[in-house]
Amino acid sequence: MNQPRPLSPLSPRARLLEAALFAAARPLTLEELATLDGEAGEAGTQAALDELRAAWSGADHGVELVELAGGWQFLTRAEYAEPLERAQFALRPRRLSPAAMETLAIIAYRQPVGRIEVDEIRGVDSGAVIDKLLERGLIEVVTRGEGLGRPLLYGTTPQFLEILGLADLGDLPRLDELAVALRPPAPAQEPE
Amino acid sequence: MEMAARLLRIKAQMLLPRRLGDDEWEDPRSELVRRLLEYQQIRELVGWLQDAAARRAERFGRGYEPPAPELPPAPLAIDLNDLLAAAERVIALIPEPMLHRVVPRPLDVEGATARIHGLLAEREEFGWYEAIGPQAGVVEVLSTFIALLELAKRGTVKLSQPEPFAPMVIRRESTSSSEPPEPPRQAA
């Protein structure tokens, strides 16, 4: 048996954060972590968190500390997905339908956005898809529009970031990075 | 439908004459191209999101509750007898059609007329029950009633009813004789 490489011991504050992050079944924000130790403050908590991230950053562990939906969460490493799933300790969630992804993409980039605009871009009725996304908690009503009937306007939720493994909306690709870059309202000659 | 309308409108705008150097004019196709590009962009984003979701799905958090597996419907395990029994149950549920047998019953109006004439010859006035006679069936009652109405029309008898729902009273008309088949001739 190989003797494991001795780790530098974590500070008591980092160990407290580690315990909280281990116990929680969802991402914990810095503010939430700061409530663990009233004396730490945001700066102290951030320092403890950095210490913890450094300790878990290498490939020495089966789990990693991931920044997710504005918080932090321990997740198993991707290379163990197959054996964990085969042993039925965990199952990959079902994939979203292409229609649902399309609607999510439009809402993520245009939020707050109403149903009519989503329908217009997709060219089909999106009512049922929007209802399903609301039910799954991936989008929510953020405000009402100014127009006729004050339509409901939708935006994405932290749950949306979580299922995509994003820290925040800034992790989404920028529109001008895409192969099809739109320069509205340019006459748009080359369709490539 | 909407797309067809839009394409038609673009075609119409392209066919319309336009002045040279008209800055206001905008190629109607550009709107369509913009929309197509916009949608293509969304498709590209969908690909990116799907990759991100697939990468995230390979990492499990604590307290992950796997969704309940969707069981396929159990295969049918029935034999021919079950099938026949089921078919019988369905057939038993079909309501029996209500059939009525329609029997032609010839009314004997002439016979009734003759009977009334016989009664009129004996008496000036008699009641409904006497007219229909003892043990009268539906056919006799109807025949008698029609005969009475016919006779009353001809003026041979006068029908009256002392009070509502009381039996009719049949009275010989003073002008008529006991030979009713020829009343017009008598009147003339």
C-alpha cells in the first residue's frame, strides 16, 4: 500500500465550510457559508473557501468542489459517471427535449421575454413547452410586459444554471462568439 | 400558413415597381434572412446548452434522487378464452333494441254506424256506454267514436256532454230520419 501524500491540514474555518458543503444537497452561496461563523465575515469566508478549493483542486479525489448557480457544491468527478450509474447509485437526469432546449436558449438570451417573442423566433406555439419549463423550475415569471394585456415575461432560474453546470449567466457563450453572429439590423448578406 | 403569407408578401413587394435612389426602400427579403439567421443562432446555442447539460449530468451531487424509472406497459398475457369472454362481456353491454309489433286492426266504422242507427231507431236519446256496447275493445270504441263523429257531421245525431269528462249523450236530430245514408237528398 502506498502511503498517501500528506495534505497540509485545513484551518478550522475551512473544515467547517467543508462539513457544510458536504452535508448540503445543493450549491451554497458565499453569503450562506458566511453565516456558519459569525466572526469570519465575507472576507474570512472567502479565504477559507479558497483554502478549501485548493485542497480539492487536484485529481486526488473522487469528488470536486464546483462553482454552480452562484454557489459551491461538491460533485462527483465526471470520469466516475459510468461506474456510479452502472451500480445504480446515481442516474443521469433525463435530457431535455430539443423544443425545451430551444425555448430555454431563447429565454436565457432574451430575458425578460414574453411568450409571443419566443413563438415568433421558433415559428411554432411554445405555450406547452413554457408550462413544462415553469413546472420544472427552470424558468420563472420575472415581471409583466408593458404591452397589450401586460404579458408575463419569463427569465431563467438558478435551477437552470444548475442543470447546465454554470456558475452564472456570464458562463453562457457570447452571441458574437457564435459561428452565426447577428449584427442587427444589418442587411446580413452571408448566411454563414 | 403564416410563413406562406409572409413569402407571398415578399414576392409582391419584389414585383412592385420602385423609384431609383429610394432610400426608404428596404429589401423585404432581409427580414426573412434575419429571422433565419436568428433561428440558426438559436440552434447553435441549443447545441452548446445540450453539451453543457450532458457534462453536468456526469457529475452527481449529494442527495441526488434518481428519477423513478419509467416501466414499459406489461405485455398482454391472455389466451383465446379470455379474449372470447371479454368479447361476450362487451356484447352483453349492447342494449337490446326495443321493438314494437305493429298489428293492423281494421276499424269497423260501417258496423258501428249500423249499430247506432239501430239504437236511434229504438230511442231518441242514449248514452255513450250504450253506443259502444258491452265488453267493447279498443277497436269497437274507436269505430264507434269515428262513426258518431261522422253521423254528427252529417247532422244525423247531436252529440253533447253534460259536464267535462262525463260520458257523451247521443240524441237523434229532429230533422234527420232513420235513413241517414241519403240526408243530402232530403235536404234538397
